[in-house]
Amino acid sequence: MQTSFTIATRGPGLYDFTRDVADWASGTGLLTLFIRHTSASLLIQENADPEVQSDLLAYLDRLVPPSDDPSMSYLTHTYEGPDDMPAHIKAALLPVSLQIPVSDGRLALGRWQGIYLVEHRRAPHQRQVAAHLSR
């Protein structure tokens, strides 16, 4: 089985699309999710406390600040804005694909786990995530 999920983003953040995936997945197999972009990522992360998400974003911003930050003056790919190259770096550090077992139509996620698209760009985007369920 294959499908694609479209996730609308409104700037940097973690966008939970667990329910969409869970509603689609059926049977038993291994689910692979793959984001079709170079400036966004995928994560399985805690879904109970929103402070986890804000702390992750704050950490990533400290780790990889915008290209107009003096510490990033070595970057040369800057013509698409100060958030572009840092978004590519963040996407290189975080996963762009995930694998999740599916058993009897249920994702084998832990109680506090959710599936997130991590948007690294400031502008809104329509992100595409390809899904493949192998049986």
C-alpha cells in the first residue's frame, strides 16, 4: 500500500500527523514514511507535553542559527533567505524517513509517541510525506 500525506505548515514547528497515518494504516507490516523535501524533517517524539516541542525547536535554533547570525558568516548559500541554509543543515541532522511496525492496523508507537513533521523554514509550506506499508 502506498499513499502521500500533505501537511500544511505555518513556519517553524512540529506538526503532528499521527492520526492521519493511523487512520490510513491497516493490516500488519512495516510502515515507511519519507519526506519529499530538503528543508524539513520527520520525528517520532513525545506528544504529551508541548514544552518538549518548544525546547527541541529552541535547541535546534541555538545549534543552527539563521545565516544572518555572525556565527554563520561562513555560509554561502544565502540567496533564499537567512532561514534556508540552516533549514538544510537541520534536515541533515534529523531523520527524513521513519519506519514504524504496524500490527493488526495499529501503529506500534509508545503511549507518549507521535509522528511529527518538523518545519525548519519561516514561510508556510505544503509538505509531502510519502508512505509505504510493506506486508
